[in-house]
Amino acid sequence: MQEGSLSLMQMAKICSALYDYQTNKKLFYVSILTSPTTGGVTASFGMLGDIIIAEPNAYIAFAGKRVIEQTLNKAVPEDLQAAEYLFHKGLFDSIVPRYLLKGVLSELFQFHNFFSLTEK
């Protein structure tokens, strides 16, 4: 896979807009990581959420296992890029199956509305 300079610039623009969205407008951003979430998404706006949710058994990585092993010159665990392993390392806030996602998001938004970051 190849990422061109145009897609990298778009990624930077999205991150900048998201910063404005979260900081100046005090709005709530929930990031949902599905399988696979890799490369630039993992390196940028996928990890910038106020709350980050992953689906069970999702493959979440910046680089592939082979690239990591070649860079570190050692073997890495097989489940290194599995949602459950990364959750235990603190990469995101929750693992939620898709069939429960609607209810979880509803509760999060209700909670956020109750404790809003903006003045009412």
C-alpha cells in the first residue's frame, strides 16, 4: 500500500479540524476502531477521540508484524495487534461488540450531555 502526499495532507487537515472541534467548540468526539484499523488512521484521528472504542478481535496497527519485527530485530507476540492485547496496554477505553454499540453510544452521549463541556 502506498500513501501519497495528498492523503497525508488530508490526514493533517482532519486532525487540525478535530483539534478545533474538541478544543474551541468543546464538543465530544468518539472514535470507533473496526477491523482493520491501520496506518495513518491509527497514527492520527483514530486515536484522538475523547473516548476510543474498538470492536472485539479488531486488528489495530500502525505497521505490520513483519515490519515491526524487522525494525526491532526480534520476534513479537502473535496477538500484539489484537484489540484485547492493546486494551490491556491502555490504547483505548473499551471493547464493544457491534450489536451493543448503539446502546453504549447512546449512554455515552446522554452522559456527555448531562456533564457538558460547554456552558448552558
